Amino acid sequence: MTRWLVSVSAGIAFLAGCDSPVVAEQPDVLTFSDEKAGLKVVYTVGPPIRVDVHSGSVIKFTRSFSGDYRTPNVKFLEINGDVAIDIIVELADESGFEPMILLSRPDGTYTRAAADLDAFVEYANLDTGADSDPAEPYRVVDVDADGINELVFAHLYLGRTLTPNVVLHLNADRSDFEIRPAVGPDAKVEPK
Ligand SMILES: [Ca+2]
Ligand SMILES: [Ca+2]
């Protein structure tokens, strides 16, 4: 996993009618960078919330949406086997996050994968006693040893169902994920 940085840009407002300018800070944009990959994720707090992926001066992905989220985490990591770094924006609230998975495409853009999954990672669930690991709630691993990595979540709410060891398989062109039925007694993978 590559190193990532975060910085905060403050919207500056000058109020008229004062002898000296009053600066009202309105932090409204968060920037997450992977300097090695030359990638930047710009998260506009909104509303509406907006996520832009910049590669150098070119925007490779943009999406606006609504929601009640706290400061997100952004992870830069290779998922779909094309060397180009992929991105997971962890859209956080008080108990966990929704993973917004952005996969690299051959033309250099990004596409949002697993958009219809309605998936949510909960750090600590007192109701169910789920033993989530906030340090590594998911990882990229070749579960079925077919040479293509899967994305494995230790615990994932799929809708309202808490599900352990959820394995997301890439589709044929490695642009999206699907959940396949587990096959055999060893299909599940215990997180390390
Ligand atoms: Ca990739
Ligand atoms: Ca595999």
C-alpha cells in the first residue's frame, strides 16, 4: 500500500465593513495525494459532496452525491491487476464507512465499482459483537489462486445484513465487482 497524504484547503471569506479584514475559515475541500502515482483525490465537503480524481492536471473521475459523512479516509492501492493505482474512498460516519471503490480503466480514467452493493464497514458493532479490525477492515488477496486478486472485507454490512469474510470478485474486464456464491468448505478466508 502506498503512502498517502492529506491536506486541508480553507475557503477564505473577507467580511466587508471592518477596519481590518476578518477571516472566516470554511474548510470545504480535503485533498488526499499519492505522490508516487501522481494522483490526487479532492473531496468537496458540500453539499453536494463531490469526489474528483486528478492525475496531474487532468480530472480522471468526478462524482457528486449527497449524504451525511464525516472526514473521509482515502486509500491508494492496486486492486485490479493493471499496475495503475486504484482508490478506495472511505465515506465515514460515526460507526464506520461506506467503501467507494474506484478502479482504473485502460484509458486512464476511473470507474466506480460495486456501486449497487449498498455495503458498509462497521468498526465496532455492540449489537452483534462483530469483531472488526479498524486497522485492516479489507485487503486485496487472491483467494481462489486464479491469478486475479479479490477484495476481501473482514465484515461488511450488505444492506442490513452483517456478513463476515465477504469476497468481491472482479468481473471479466476488471471494471466492477460481483459476489459469487462460496464454493466448498474452504471458500471462506479468515482475515489475518
Ligand atoms: Ca488498478
Ligand atoms: Ca482470484
